[in-house]
Amino acid sequence: MSTVLQSLSTELADAVQSAGRAVVAIHARRRIPASGVHWRPGVIVATHHTISRDENITVTLPDGTTVPASLAGRDPSTDLAALKLVGQSFPTPSIRLDTPPKVGELVIALGRPGPSLTASWGVVSRVDGPWRTWQGAEIDSLLRLDLAIYDGFSGGPLIDGAGRVLGINTSALARGVPVTIPGATVERVVTELLERGTIRRAYLGIGTQRVRVPESLARKLELQGDVALLIVSLEPGGPADRDGLLLGDVLLEIEGAVVSDPADILAKLGGDRVGRPLTARVIRGGQMKTLQVTPGERPKSRAA
Amino acid sequence: MTAPMTARLARELAAAVDELRRMTVQVRTRGPAGAGVLWDSEGSNGSALVITNAHVLRGDQATIELNDGTVARAQVVARDAKRDLAALEFEPSRELLFVVVRDSPPLRLGEVVIAIGHPGGLVGAATLGIIHRVEQEREAGAPRWIRADVRLAPGFSGGPLADTTGRLVGVNTMMQGSLALAVPAAAVEAWVRRSHTPVAR
């Protein structure tokens, strides 16, 4: 007699078995290997933070063989990396892009921190709209998980009850709290990494801090809000410095949108903004001033 | 809205847990109670066997409390600190329901498992999880541990880890982070056979 409980168990094991055929171990750091997913034929997706070297990377395939892999590119801001394999044919998983996961949906995290596959189960605990990582990258949707993290969690897939991949798990984007980078973001980043090796991001070369504009000044200048961004650091020769922004300027608006949080600036600095001027409104010496600033391409590992 | 599948799942789970509780005992010496499983010793002397963890026991005697509240004195007849297993013998006053070892099919990764124990004096608590890792054959001969993604607590030691059909998969022994480590049922069976040959009186 097959009961619902037994069917559930069998289906979960089937899902793990089917998706597990595309999960690999990545040897690119000391001690425990990390996980990766055979996302497209010949392309392995992994997490950036678990790859501590660019050379001498090897991958253990589901059949147990270990083969060399080359790093095609990495993006610290989304914590994703793409690796290439030559001459290996093994399955890619089915990726669920059409229906977003729901809060409470039963999910399984897979990993391969060595030759053996590992699994932990739980539920999606939170689903939300697009969000920005601390380095300013946009992730298409927020997926938080209620499940235990084990060795090999980062870089492994989150799968649904049918074995379809929902995204790539990482513990490095939300202070150790497990999150899943959704499939749509992975697709986008991997495509760009394979083309260019990095993710292009515009930058201004400024550091800012939230400040409250005195009420009298806000009234005088007819401001919409009273919180703005004080420029507290300016990269010498950087885009903002070159275009005339000064230390002490209080940034009010970029392209007509109020900026009251450093993340608001990042939101204006997608890869397509490189070399295209932005209009910035600042308070300088108690007066409103409008400037044109042309973002440059952000060097590796640099903030806004 | 009705959820017939979820309702059936809940009923079946409750029934499975109920049955497993009848095969699970409390093992008391000094200190907090551990768990144990009722083991069919195939003995002809009328005594019954309880398998538990060696670390649950202090001394050579223990008090066994069955799920129905029946209490019996039990004698330790075998103990293996290295494997963390112990066998106790007692005289049952009624028919017992023994655990059935799952010999086949082999465990699958992601399979649902149920653990029964007595955490913090909560008798017959159940927790649900999945098989976390199945050792591949080339890594070692027989696996040393069953690793399950099941949240255990002190008090689950010596109790059963069972599959969804109620068959014994392992004896819960340790927690490693949020992982449960259980001695594989086959290893328990082999150990019992080796270390405890019932003598006809």
C-alpha cells in the first residue's frame, strides 16, 4: 500500500536524485570543497566567495571523476562565478524560471562538499521583490530559507519538490543567513560573465553619509525631503572629482530622483550608465547647484 | 478550501509516530532519561531486549518504561563504548511490538525519516527530517553513520530513526551541528548477533 507519506518520501528522493546529477564539487579553496551546478552544457555556476584562487581549479563530477576547470568570470557583488569545463557531458538540471517560489513551499538545498551529495530540507520563509546586495548588485527577488546550512551549502542549488532548480544558495550575501540567488539573476549574470568575464558597473567615486538638512534651508530651497547625502569622501581623479563635485556637497537628487540613502545612488549606477552623463542636484554653500557627472566603469572591488 | 492530501499526510504521520512510540522505551539510570528500542532477541527464555546507546547508561542496571507506562527493571547484558551501543534484558509482562530492521531497499538521499525520543522529559516526542548523506560505496565499506537532516536534542539518544513505513533505519546517537548521526540498523543487528547470544535456561 502506498501512502501519501511514502509517496512524499519517494518523490523527494527522486527530486534529489534527478537534480543531484548536475551538482558538482569545486576545489578552489583550502579545506572543504564547495558546490557548483552544471547550469548550461560546459558551464558550472558557483559562488564567488568559495573560490579563493583563479588557477588550478578542479571539479569533481557526479560520477566521481575529477577534472580541471577554468574560471570564466566572477562577480563579487552577486557572489556568483562561472567556470568552464571542456569535453564533459553530463546532465544540466531543469531550471524553474516561470513560477516564483511561494512562502511555505517545501524546498531542498543540495550540496557536494566532496564526492557525496548532501541534502537538507525546509521551507521558503520569505519572498520579496528586487533587492540590492551590500555591493550594489540587483538581485531579481529575495528568497530567504528556513533550513539548516551544512558544509557545501554555498554554490549548491535550491530545488523544488519536482527536482527543478530555483536558484543558487549562498550564505555570504546576508550575514550568514541563507538566501537563494534566483534563477533569473543567475541567468543574467552568467551570460554577462561568459561574454566579458566581469559584471560592468558604473561608479562615481564618492562616499556619502545620510544627513538631515536644516528645516530653514529645506524650506528656502523648497526640498521634497529633509534627508540628503553628504559627500564625505571623493576619489582623487575619479568621475565625480573630474566633473566638479566637491567634498562637503550635499547630494539631493540624481536624474530627478531624490537620494536619501547610499543605496539610492547604487540604483542609478547599472552597467549601462558607464559613460552616460547623469544630472545631479547638490547643496553647496547654502545654494542649490545642478551638475553633470559622467560615471566611469567601476574598478574591481570598489564601492559606489 | 480543503487540503485532502495534507490531511491524509497528517493522519498517516500521526499513525506512524504512534506505532514507533510503542517500540520506543525510556531508559532511566541516574540523570536524565534516554531512549531505547524494543529488539526481538529471538530468545526462548521469555526475556526481551532493549537496544540503546552506551552513553545513556550509568551502571549495569536500568529502569525501563514502556509507552503504556509499564515499568520494569533491566540488566545490561552487552555494552560497546566504542560503537556507543548497549543491550539490556528485561522480563516483559505483556506482548511487545519490536522494531523491524530495514534491510532493503538501500537508503536514498532525501528520503523522509522520523526520530522518536524523550527530549527534556517530553516522552515520545517525534521529529521529521530527510536523509542528509548516503556514503558512496567507494568511500568505505559499510557506512559508519546514517546522517540525517533531523533536529535532535538530548533525550533522543538510543531511540529509533525510522523510514516512512516504520522500519528501523538507525539508532540515534549524536548531534553534529543540526545533523543527526545514527548507528545504521544493519550495524546494530550485526552487533547484537555478535555480542548477545541468548542462552536457553
